[in-house]
Amino acid sequence: MDDPLIVVALLLVAASATAAVAVRDPARQALVLAVLGTVLAVLFTVLQAPDVALSQLAVGSALTPLLIMLSVRKVRRPKKRRKEAER
């Protein structure tokens, strides 16, 4: 690991992965997961794997966080509906 760019990319991956684990709110966790996917795509580009980087960018940075956000939105209900459902 003589290349400083690889070391910086690995440190960014470690920091964003730690942040993804540390965040407790699912909506914010999805956003941090999108950042992690982008940083991983940068790492793959630095490691000269552009095909893997494009796949990571599409799936890890866009699709997975989008599905998580849609799931969180579907699960959370407004308080007004929740009170009516309890009656």
C-alpha cells in the first residue's frame, strides 16, 4: 500500500462504514449508506476496477438507499392515522 490515494480511499471507507453503523435513525442511515456506496465506488475506481465501480454506484449508492427510504416511509404512519387505528 504505497499509493497514498488508496490509503485515503480506505480511510474514507472505514469512516463512512463506521458512521453507517453508528447512526440509529433508519432514514439517516439510508443517506449514510448512499455516501458509503459512493466512497466504495471511488475506492474501486482508484483500484482500477471501473466496471465494479459503476455497479457499486448504481446499486450501492442509488437503489439500496432508495428502497430503504421507501420502506421506512411505508412503515412510518402519521400520528393522526395511528390514533384513528387505535380506536
